[in-house]
Amino acid sequence: SQAERDAITLISRRQNNTGPAKGDDFDDRRTMSLSRLGTRLWKSVCKSYQNAVAAELNVYGLKYDDVRIEQDPDYVKALARLPPEARMMRARRMKRAFDISFKEKTLPEELQAIQKPLEGYVTELMEDAKLRRIERELLNKY
């Protein structure tokens, strides 16, 4: 049939690199535009989720680094390397959040306005701990 011959011709042209087959440019443009649309959509969903997480953290006065799971050995090392002031501020935020949650209240609006829940304070230390762990593993491997 004609469709089979067209498919064979298309496949042979692509395998032999004899130039683009009819409609290839259109397919590439359609794929690129769908990719861009998917990327925009994904970024939009990510941003709205990030805003929702920030709003929930603001209610209790916490930062994202405060609620990370402490099972990660790199994160535990980073917390241990925190300066005493940062460790004390983290402990106070956690105590305040427990208190607010227990009393079933929220942080006052004026305090929520000045919070920056997505501002990290452990990220650099965690990356450093991860690099040191990897280096140690490589050195101990041989």
C-alpha cells in the first residue's frame, strides 16, 4: 500500500541521512513547542507548590531546612557544623512551632510577613559535607 511505501521511504531517508523527509521539520517544531509548553507548565506547577509550602511554613514560623528529614547523614553532619547562633535559632523556631501547633494558633500576620521560609541556612554546609563524604569514600576505596 501507499502508506507502507511512504513509511519505508521515510525510514530509509533517515537511515541514509539523505535529507529531511517530508514533514520532518513540522514534527520537530511541534515537538519543540510541546516541550516548551511542558516546561512552562512544570515550572508553573513547581512555583505554585513552592508558594504553598512557604505559606504553610510561615504559619508556624519555620524554614524549609528546619523540617528536612534528619536521616540523611550529610544533613546530620551539616547540622553539627552549624554555628552556635544558627543552632540556637533553629531550636527556638522548632519550639515556637511546637507551641503554636499545640495551642492550635498561627503566627501573627506581622511576623509571618517578615519570614523567609525558603531561605536556606544548611545548604552550603550540606554540600560541603557531601563532597567530603564522597572524597573520603574514594580515598578509602583503594
